Amino acid sequence: MKNKRLIIALCFFIALKNYAQNNWQHKDLKQDMVFGISTDKAYKELLEGKKSKTVIVAILDSGIDIKHEDLQAVIWKNAKEIAGNNKDDDHNGYVDDFNGWNYLGSEKGNVGFENLELTRLVRQGQKRFGDLKTLPKDTAGLANYKILKEKLRIQLAKANRGLAGEMYVEAVVDSMLTIMGTENPTLAQIKAFDPETLNQMGMRKRFIDQLPQYPDFATYKQNTITNGVNHYKDQVEFQLNLEFDPRYIVGDDYNNVSQKNYGNNDVTGPGAFHGTHVGGIVGAIRNNGIGIDGVADNVLLMSVRTVPDGDERDKDVANAIRYAVDNGAKVINMSFGKPYSPNKKTVDEAIQYAMSKDVVLVHASGNDGLNVDVEPSFYPNCIDLNKTGKPNSWIEVGASEAKDDQYLVASFSNYGKNTVDVFAPGVQINSTIPYSKYALSDGTSMAAPVVAGLAALLRSYYPNLNAFQVKEIILKSVSKVTHPIQVKGQIGSLSDFCRTGGVVNAYEALKLAATY
């Protein structure tokens, strides 16, 4: 999810400096004919002149650009810590955790790229079973290792094929640019280009069809060709590479899941695109004349760096949840996930701890287009808690489109009648990215912070609500969808694909909250 697995499906990326399109997720279906969550309507008709309380929202992610022009004023500051004095002023075990914490680093630096969990499990299996001369007692473990090893082999072979294909395309494109004598040709120059090979002819047609969607050819090439090469390179060199293990940078005893005091205070890190985008959706400053508007207007964003470019580690996730809770977060957003969780119990205990402390946890359902009722291998999750029937404050979010038709559920979104709670806007969402820029992104990663922002909005204007009530209100107030929905060739009602059968709605949620 990160390219990869961070639950971001970057179908279309545009970097913008001081301009951003109006975010459609704030629109109202009846007024604007766009299936947003009616945020703007709620502010105008329900919240104008009302007092609110500041709510801390923890963003467990890849890091946030805390100097971004549209976020800097809403970044959480630890009032008990003196910034930059190299002391643990609040005695919580973390030195200079002024804006949050980074579990992916140390004084040596930061982890950027990481393995997938599959790769780590195969590496562990190699150590246990790789050189055995006789059959071990743990035959089940050996059998599982062989299954995982074969899965890794298949994924690596696929990645190598993809890399070869993308590099070939890149070579064809570079040959065309050499002939044209420019790295950034105009559409007119491309139309005038005389292909020398069939491959060049095919690429020329592709350019003519797709280039009008981008500001220039250089941007188009970066996002459709160069990023494609890098996507597979990252898989081959880092995510699926058994010889690559960056955990030495962190320097912790990874097998000691109870260890907490490791990391550093660099809450931005080397790859903050995803976390910055997520944070902006939750709480980018509203009505300031620049950038975008977040969902919530009185929040502080706590960056807890947990997710590398690869799969996050269970130990880090559990510690990040506990850190957020212990430092005052009342909403936690988790736009990440992976198919294996070797220390699930540790994460589950942290989730239970958060719930016991009155915290709402919002999680993206994933971008594999799967029914997670049938294939529940996406962690962390709340499946076991749901089975108990007891109230909980976990909200699982799928991604929806802007148009109210049969394709309302985003094509990439995971779904599940018993597992996914709600849908929220997650396609072509414009938000903040590093260096005070903005970009459009797709993914359940974008849908989850819409809901986290709504949870924060409710807790801000109705601070007496507890976490269970906030979840209940969000689920009860969805905009029900009555027309047929098509998901992966299946046709049914939206209630066949999520527990509530609806898309979250801020206007209705706030109206309902007023009755509690």
C-alpha cells in the first residue's frame, strides 16, 4: 500500500502552488448535485456563531509537513515540552516530542523504505527452516513458511516483469524526446512528430489522448512513466528484497513488543506526501483564502510517524496508538493496512486501550477491491470486536465517488456488509502535500480522514459526546443510497457492501448530535 500499500491509489496527480480546486467532499448532493458530505452546508446553516472546543486528532502515517502554509497553525504542540532543549521535560520517555513522535528513526536518521510484512516473515522463516537437514517438529510452521516463500517469489517475479515493461516504455519515450529535441514538448509538437517505429506510433497516440489532462508533458511523464518505473523499482529493491532490512536505523529490539521508548522527534520524515495529504483533509485551515478547507475547523494535528514506504510494523502501530492516547488525542486516523499481522495481539491491546480512554479510531478499509467479509486479511481491523456485539469506537471506511450513480463505490475500494461501516469521498480529493503544495489523490486513505474530520467536528461542537456516541451518530446519520450499486460485477444495494448502506453526512450528523 504505500505505492504500494499506504492505501493510496494515485490515479491522477497534479501539484499546485497557490491554487487548489474546491474540494467536492464538502458539497451537498441536493444543492450541488455532487455526493459530498454537506460540510459547507453544515457550517453555514448549523454552526455559524457557535462555540467549539479544540480537538486533537492524531495522524498515524508517513509524517506531516508541519511547516505547510495551510497546516502550520493547526499542528499540535506539546505544552509540557520545551522544543529543542534535548530534554524529556514531561518525563514521558520521549525527548523533545514537541509536535508528536517518529517511531521510524533514531539519532542515526530515519527509515524511508521498508520491506513488506511478507518479506519479513519469509526472512524469519529462512532463519528457522532454511538450513534444516531433518524435518522440524514445527511442521505447520514449515508448511506456512513454504507458502509465504512461494507468494514472495511470485510477487517478486511480477515486480521484475513490471519494471522491465516500464523501463522499455521509458526508453521509447526518451528516444522520441531526443528526436524532438526537447524534454517538455507541446501537444502541437507531439502531433507533428513523425514516428519511426510502431512503438513510437503507439506512444504518440497515447500522448495525444492523455496529455490534455496535465499541465505539461514533463508533469505527464513524471506521473505516468517515471512514477511507474519507480513503483516497481521500490518493490524490487526494497519491499520484496530479502537482503534489505533497514530496521538497524531505529536500533530497537524489534522482538520486544513491550519496548516503547525508541525513535526520534522528526515528525515529518523523508516521505511525508501521504501523511500531509491525510492531515489536510482532516484539518487544513478553513476560509483562510489559500489552499483547501479541511473538514474540522478547530483541531490540532498530532503527527505520529508510523508508516514507511513499505509495510508498517505492528510494534510501531501499537506504540503510536498509545502515544496518541496518552498525549490527548480524541480521534486517531489510520490510513494504512497490510495483509499480515504477526503481532496482532499487541495492536489489538492498544486499540482496546484507546477505546477505554474515550478515543474514536478511524481506519481505511483498503484499496484491493476486495470483500473483506470474505477475505478479512487486512490489518489492523476490528473484526473480533464486532463479533462480540459490544459497542466500540472503531469506524472502518470505504471510498465513494462524487457521482450518485451505480458506480458510487470507488472501483479500488474494499467493501464488506459486516466489516466496512460507511463510505466517504475518496476519489480525486485535493489536499496538502509537502512544500506548501497541493495534489489530487484517490484512495480509502483519503476517505478515512473525511470521517476522522467529521468525528473531530462532532467532538468539537458537542464535547460532551463520548467516543461510542460519536460513532453511533456518524453511522445513524449517513445519506442512505436506495438505487442499485455495482461493485466488482455484483449489483445490489449499498447496504450489501457496508453496514449502514450510506455515505457519511456532516449536516445530518450535527443535527442528530444536537438531540443527544
